[in-house]
Amino acid sequence: MTINLVSIWHLYKDIAWENTPHKTTCEAYILEMQNIIDQRKLTEIDTQLVDHFRAEFRSRGNRNSTINRKLSCLGKLLRRHQRAGQLSHLPDMSKFPERNGRVRFLSSAEEKHLFSKIGLFDPRYEDLCIFLVNTAARIGEAVQVRWSDVTDTTVTFWETKAGLPRTIPLTDAAAEALSRQTSRNAIGPFASIKYPKFRYAWNKAKQEAGLGADPQVVPHILRHTCASRLVQSGIDIKRVQDFLGHKTISMTLRYAHLAPSHLNECAAVLNKLGEDTRRTIGSETD
């Protein structure tokens, strides 16, 4: 008898996962792993099963970071199953090492072109994009915002990946995007937006904006774009961490290389030492 991860998923999906795009992604991962199980007729939830998944994901060209995300989802599901007394022990879920990839963010011209294209599908989608790029919010966080979470100057995100609420100031552009939603939805500014439809419009707009060949231009790039702009403008990493709601500073440090201005002092010191050396050499030859 083969393992039925899909059945286990349905047991715990509404307990362990909130209704966000992340939950939809995890469901897709579980379906993919169930397909692997069915093809290979695997029957035990053990380390060998996880190794099968690792090998199969590698053969499909998945990067280490992608494999780790898939196994993280599986691990969360199996821990729930174990706590319910349905699994005697957990398999080895150790992660692959990950390389720090290049952070892709939108230029101002790319942003303007892409947003104008997605706005043709639905003005709410353009306003959502404006809101995301000005708040560094995840889509799941944005659609959970209620009008009671919004003031004239701030927005509070209660449903966050880190599990901790955060309140951030609104830019003029973000506030204007919110104000345009007041007549569209009584619950929250973006509560009526369905992620699959938004993602479909995003992919179409991406093609029309000439960005179709870039696999990194996904909605999450708006969070990267906001973070990158903050760092490039000289905002210190700790403040950027708080703005993004990262649990640890190490998650924010991936953007640190975008702020090279603090290294100018190093170059200035080296320039001065070089000048002193040249003057010393010059005086010795006089």
C-alpha cells in the first residue's frame, strides 16, 4: 500500500496553515511528492523516502533552496502527523546548503511599465502592486489587511510569516492606493483579490512588459524591490529588518551589499596611505 500524503495534508492543512498563497504553494508541493510516491510505489515514511524526493527534485533541476522549501513543507506536515500519534518517528529532514543568489529587483522604468500593464486587467491589481512595493508586504499579508488595521499614516500586518504583527508607516503612494479601495471592498482594501487570478494577470502583464523571459520577476520581487531601495538609500540594515519583519538580521543581510557607501571610508583610508607612501618615496629620492 502506497503512502497517501494528500490524505495527511487534508487532515492538517487548515490547522497548520493559514489561508495564504503560501498554503496554496505547499499544497502543490504535497501533490508533487504524492506523484513521485505513486510512480515509485513507495510504502514507508522514512529517510529513504526523503532521499527519493531529494534525488527526484534534483533530476528536475530544482535548486537547493527550492528543495529545502519543499522538504520544509513536508517536515511540518509530518510533525503534525507524529504529534497526533500516527507516525512513530520522523525521517532525516536535513537541508542542503544554499548559495546566496543575486537579488533581483525592479528598476523604476520596469516598475512603471509592469504596473501599467497589470492595471489594464484590473485597477485593484495595480494598486496592490503599488502597495506591496511601498510596504515590502507579502501578498498574503496584504490581502489579510482589514480597514481597522489602517490609519491615516500607518498599516498593521497581523497575519505575517514570522507570526509577529508589525506596524509600518505609509508612504504617500501606499496611502493613495488604499484610498482608492474604500468604495471597492467593505472588509479590507484588497480582501476581494483572489491570488490565482492576480497571478494570471501578473504573468500576462509580465509578458507584455517584455519581462517574460526572466523567471525572477514574480510578485515577491516587489518585496525585494522595496528592501533594495531602502538599503540603496542609506537606511541601516536594522531598520530594514524591522520594516520587512524579518525574525533575524541574517535574513536581511542579503541586501547589505547594495549599500556600498560605508565602504567609501575604506577607500579613503587607502587613498590617504597611498598618498603618504608616495610622498615618503618622493622625499627619499630628492
